[in-house]
Amino acid sequence: MKTETADSELLTIKEASDWATKHLGKPVTTSNISYLIQYGLIKKLGSNGSTQVSKQELKRYYKSYTGNREHSWKNQLGEDLNWALSFDQYKEAETTKHVHRLHPYKGKFIPQLVEYFLDSHTDQFKREACFKDGDIILDPFSGSGTTMVQSCELGMHAIGIDVSAFNALIGNVKVIKYDMFDVQKELNRITRALRGFLANSRTIEFEEKLLQLLYNFNNKHFPVPEYKYRLKRGEINEGSYGSEKEKEFLPTYNKLVEDYNIKLRQDKADTFLDKWYSQHIRDEINFMLDEICKIKNYDTKNIISVILSRTIRSCRATTHADLATLYEPITSTYYCAKHGKMCKPIFSILKWWITYTKDTLKRLAHFDSLKTQTFQVCLTGDGRSIDIFEGLRKINPAFADLASSQKIRGIFSSPPYIGLIDYHEQHAYAYDLFGFERKDSLEIGPLFRGQSREAKNSYILGITDVLNNCKRFLIEDYDIFLVANDKYNIYPAIAKESGMQIVNQYKRPVLNRTEKDKGAYSETIFHLKRHQ
């Protein structure tokens, strides 16, 4: 067994993995250590082809993940921050497990948070279990369907509601029981058809040649991991150096585009699909949509449609750093701050299509092994006025009968934030692709209304109306859990206007946000009950 020596010792990647696992009290893989080296977070050392790292440098890097990070965040956000609800012991693969990552979605909560409040365990923070097997859970702001998925895993029924037709589609495809043979058969057919469509295209040859030129250029000017290590330590001015290399490579790129007659833009830019995709990719999208329309099985058609949506999201004409927030279409090679090298736009969907078909099949199979014999349905509608049981009856009469007789036990949901996310626009490509009707005007707290006093009052009214409508379908002694970042302290007013009282609240740190701002951030889980 390896004995502990001075901090200055060098460790192999395997030794570093073992040491970090013990130091942090949670698994740290060799891939995690390699990532730190690749992105310049720790220096690559060693000789004779053997990669090593400094134990002392590892200690410095992980320092913020022990007591210091918790202490720092509590100083900024308050001592009432419940670190046990950070779920920082889970790796990203666990917080995006099985179907939770079938499609990107801004603002979703992690499944472990839903599990914590829905399951039957109690601990020093959660003193009572509110839900049990067979209960019906409602999520009136269903989003990507996290509550429905976890209810299924826990042996509970669930109803989702979302004003966005595309959100409802995402939620529903996650919980359906598929004929996997049919899904695989159709995916094979469509992939073969796409390859055939591209057989006589010069786009693939163009992209392969461009990749080789970029590979050579990046090896020379952005060597891994030396470049990123120097960048992290301020030895290189990233802005000026990156701009200089962009200009240096541009003539090579332009000549290749001309040689292969690549059409970088479409003739019009009236819709999202017109503006954000090259002509070559648009042709592929139209071809794929025609192939999907040939599918006879409704459930198979829906899941493959979502795979196509996920694919074309990754193929928009934008930089890797701006996937979440689009600015202007990118049609040339560019210095990528995310990857620390020159990157390129996407010219064919083939690679991403193949990647996501394989990933989706794996995720569906994993979740299929965890599903319980319960009902889950997401309804498309406005939570302020929808007749839940009537809407359910049109889709699943058996579930409607159960819900009508048993009624809904409670709610677990994350309402939209005030003026933060445009919930329809984040999937604009999908609305264009599938022809869904947009209901932007029905969003509560939309980005375009901002965070003015009028916007806050409108938000209070909207959430209150949803809760008052949903109460009609709940048991009398209901339990409601709402997850929100209530920096404006408006949820007490919402509770009062809804005839409810806040009986408990849990303030948790949000550690793994997708936004660029990685600063200290918290959200509160409000537990509401009928006002006594």
C-alpha cells in the first residue's frame, strides 16, 4: 500500500484519483483528473511519457470543495443555508441520470431534490414524510418533466401541466413505455436514409478537410495542456491572442469554402430555422423531418422527433460558449473561449444525430428498468384555468377515473422565475420544426416583462391563480412544495392570496448552474398547507 509522503510528491493519474477520492469523501475518477490537466487547472508533470501531477497543486485546487466553499457561501447567502440539500456528493452523471438528459432545458431542478421531498425517509431536516406509494403528485409547471419521472421511479402517479406544447412533449416522451424494437428499427432506417442523402454531398469531405487543418493549426498555436495552463495563470492575453489567430486562419477557411462551394447562409432569415442554420444543414433537417413523418407508431414518432430536436439544437450556427444564449449567427471559424482553441460551425447533423440516437436508446433502457406500474401524463394547458381531470380523461380515461376518486395528494413544482427565462424562445427551433402553436403571452414571469413592480404583481397574481385552480383537485389536507429563488420575498404574499400558509422552508445552495455566472446562488423550497 502506498504510504503518505510530503505534499510536494508527484502522483500518477491513478494515484491522484485515489488520493482525491479519499480527500473529498466521494468518487473522483481518473477521467476527472485528466480533465483538470486538459483544461489547465493543474499542471501536467512527469517524464519519459509518464503523466504525473503535484499533490500540493491538487490540494490547492480542491480546497474550495471542502469546508471553505460552504463557509464562503454561507457568508454571502446566510447561515440558514442548508448545505445538506446541495447534493454535492453526486456527480453530473447522477444528476442527469437516465431520461433526465433526453433533451436540454434551462432552469430544471435536479432529480435528487425531487426524490428527497417525495420519498418516505425522514432525517434531521425532513421531520415528516408527506407522500407514499400510490399517491398522485401534481406539477403545474412541469417544464422538462422531472417530477413526473421521479414519481414514476418512486411508485407514485403524477400529472404535469405546461403551457408550452413542446415542454409537454419532452415530459411525456420520458415516461412512455416504448416498443424498443420499433424505435431501434426506425432509427436504423432513418440513419441509413441520411447517410444515403449525404452520399453525393461534398459537405462531409469539406468538413473532414477543415477539421484536419484546424487540428494542425491548434496543435501549433494552442497546445494542450500547456496553453490552458498558461492562460489560467494570466501569462497570455486571451482576447488579443485569440483574435490574432482567428484572422490568421480565416484566409485558409475562406478558400476551402470557395473550393467546395459551401453555402454558409440561407437566402432568407424570416424564421429561426432560416436564420440559425446553414443551407446544407437546413436541407438535412427537412429531409429528416420527412423521414420521421413516415413513422406509423405514435410513441416512436414522438421520441425520434425529440432526438431530432436535440440534434438540431446542437447544430445551430453559434459558438460553443453561447449555446444557451444566442447572439448572432456564426458562419466562420472562431477562437473558442470554452475550449481554448479555434473551433468551427457545424456543417452536417450526421455526427450529432448518431451520438444522440445511441445516447437516447441507452437512457430509455436504463429508465425502463426502474419504472413502476404507475400513471404519468403531462397536459398542455394553462394551470390557471385547466380542468385537470377532464383534460386527463381525453388522454388516459383509466388514470382520470383513479384521479377523480382518489384526488391529488399534493404538489411538487418549480414555478418560473421572474423575468429570467424566455421559456418558449429557448426552444424556438422546435416550434419552427414541428409547427407547434406558441403561447408566449400565457407565460408567468416571462423574460420580456422584466422585474419591475408591475411584473412582480403580475407574477404574484399568476402563481396565485394557478394554486387556487389546482386546489380544486387536491385532497383537503394537501402538501405543496414550491422551489423558488425568492429574492423579492413574494412567496408569503402568494401563500396568503392562495389561502395557504408556509409551514416550513428549506434554503439550499445551487452548485451546478448552467449559466455562465457561477457565483453563490440559492433557492428556497417552500412547504405550504391549507390555512388553518
